Amino acid sequence: MANIRLLSTSMVQATTNMVTVERFDLTQCDLQFLLLGAIQKGLLFLKPKSSEDQNLLIQHLKTSLSRTLDFFTPLAGRLAMVEHDDNTVSYFIDCNNAGAQFVHAAADGVTVADILKPVYVPPIVHSFFPLNGVLNYEGVSKPFLAVQVTELVDGIFIGCTMNHLVVDGTSFWNFFNSWSEIHRGLDHISEPPVLDRWSFLNSSTCLPIHLPLSIIKNKTVRFTPPPLQERVFHFTKQKISRLKAKANAESATKSISSLQSLLAHIWKSTTRNGQVIDLDKEVGLTVLVGIRTRLQTPLPGAYFGNALMSERVTLKARAILEQQLGYVALQINKAVSSYTEVKVKGILESLKENLNPRTMGELARNHCLYTSSSPRFNIYGTDFGWGRPVAVRSGPGNKLDGKITLFPGFEEGSVDIEVCVLPKTLKAMENDLEFMDAVSI
């Protein structure tokens, strides 16, 4: 397949220098991502039918991006690091309006069908994203936000790389949605971001969280994953409902959600097909638990920052393989349901004192299935005036054996799951009749 041709690279700043808040101290939820990579998600659109010149279209995208940064001022800033006398370090966001990176590129000869029709995600998709390989702590010199607009023969791909210290998935898609609204000519956005980070998560006075300097010096080795393969599996609303009904019936409950049933179905298949020899080996599934609604005074939906906690569900391989879907799904349900306000506040307090950011290498050694993103995000409502996107894809950031990324499907109620595993595991899953029975080809 063709290579990417870079046409231009520039910096886009907010239109105003009147920053209301100049500094944002990072919370414990933000800092857990310090040593990992950025969030990389992008949307594929059919080429606009209007006769607008492509250069004018690119300029319009830059202008609307600049105006959107007026609302999301942290994304135009940089990471600041302060070393303290006690061999600790703290970080904050400096809202200096240094700007976001904007890349204009072309994939000559590549069509929308070239991206959507192959069984596996084509490697060229990773080239649709800027700042590949950059880790979050490098935000001291790298932009928090980088956008790449890649022209295809009959489409446009907009890839966003956003520093995970600044945003979680909810904040990421709020920005993407807001940019598309501004681009369509609106003078306001549906959900203005709430930028007051610390006070919502912590009742005590804001003091920067100090991390041992040794964490940064000793954990900056780059992680290189083995050769992996990615495929997007599509699950219709009807087949998901069937899995949910099966899981709840087997567990004699009504509490298991559609997503928990789907995750259990995938967990059973990856365990069954991942060449697990020792049935007494502990196998993990790590899910991200959103905490916006788990406090007595809920965080605003538009809270701009990270409001996530990581929960690892662990079962022996024997249990995953021999127990029914309902049993496995119920363990996921119990783990997520345990996140009461008391537990969330306890974790927040503990993290302030004992934060130990993980690296990709450490995560890979856990031999766990990792979930990211959510089918609840408003992805297909991101409309730049050209109509709905036809697909969503992720970049190479934070990819390891066992990474699964959850997206809403194009049809309402459906779910797309991007599975990133070793090629032999993926091939075995494709030959797994029990797994594929729930997949829509």
C-alpha cells in the first residue's frame, strides 16, 4: 500500500491570549498515565461533496481548531516539571498557548475501501496519526495535541493524538465533538469543558503531588511490543442482547450489563486461544472504571481531565475456560460494582501518597487483557459538515498483546471491538466457533 506524503506541518494556537487559568496541577488520576503513551483515535470520512478547494478546507480546519482551543486552553499548553530539594518532582500544565501541531498529509492511491475492506487493520492506518511513539511525560517539549488530516482518494482521515495526562476518553471525544461543531459554523459548543480539576476530586487544599525523581530516571526505557495484528470485530445489537440474556440467566441475576457480557465473551476466547498451558495460571482482565458518577457529588459530565481508575479482575485459566459465560461476566460485574463512593475516595487518598505510574513494559509483563475506550462515547456524532464518519480507528500508542479497544458501531446499539494480539492468537480466535457465533461478518 502507498506511503504517506507529508504536505505541511504547522502550529495552531488559541485565538486569544487571555487565559483565565494559567496553571493546572495534575491530579492522581492524571499522573497514573505519566509514563504511558497518548490517546490516539481518528475518524474516517467520505470526501466532502462540496467543490471547496482542498487548501481552503485545510485552512478552515485550522481556523476552527484555533477557535476550539479557546475553550480547551490546556490543550494548547505544555507540561511543566519542577524538581524539589527532597529528590522529588511534580508536574503541572502550563497554559502558555504554545499551540497544537497540525499536519496535512496525503495517502496517494489509498481509498476508503482500502481501509475498511481488509480483514485486518492495514498497517498504513498507524501512519494517519502524528507524534507516534511520544510518551506523556515528554509533554514538556511536545504538544499536548497533534492533529493529522490525511487526504485519501475518496475520503479524509482526521487522526488526533492527545496527551493522556490532560484528557481521558470522555474529555478526548468532547474536544473532537466540539471542534466539529465550531467547524460547522456554530459560535458555541454543546458541552463547554469544566476546567477546575483538583477541587472536584480532592476536598483538601491543592498541593502538587510529589513523585520520587527516581521513577522518572529509572522507568524511561522504551517498550517495543512483539509483532502484533489488529482486527475489528463487529457485534450487532441483537447478538449483544443474546449474550447479555445468556450471562444473566446463567448467573440468576439481572445486573450483568451488555458490555460486561461482551467482555466476558472475549476474555474466554483470548484465554482459550492464547495457548495457555497451565490451567492454574492466574489470568487478568483490566478494565477502566469511570468515576464521574460514583461520588456523592458527581463530577460534571464535561469535567476536563482524567476521571478513571483501573481495576484488574483475576481468575484462574481453568475457571475462565470451564465455567459458563455468566460466571465470568458476574466476576467482572462484581469488580466494577465494588466502586462505591467510599472505595473511590479511599483510592484517591491512597494514590496521593503512593502513586507509582506504570510503564508499558510493566503492563506487558502482567500478561493481562487490557480494555480501553468505550462504546458509550459519541463518536459518530462528530460531524464537520460532511456527514457522519464511516469508521473510527486507533493509532499505535499503548498497543501490546492483549489490548482491546471498545467503540460504538455504526448502527445504533452495535459495538466494534478492535482486538490487538499476536497473529497466532487472532487466527485461533477466527477459528473459534463459539466466539465467532456472536460476531457479525
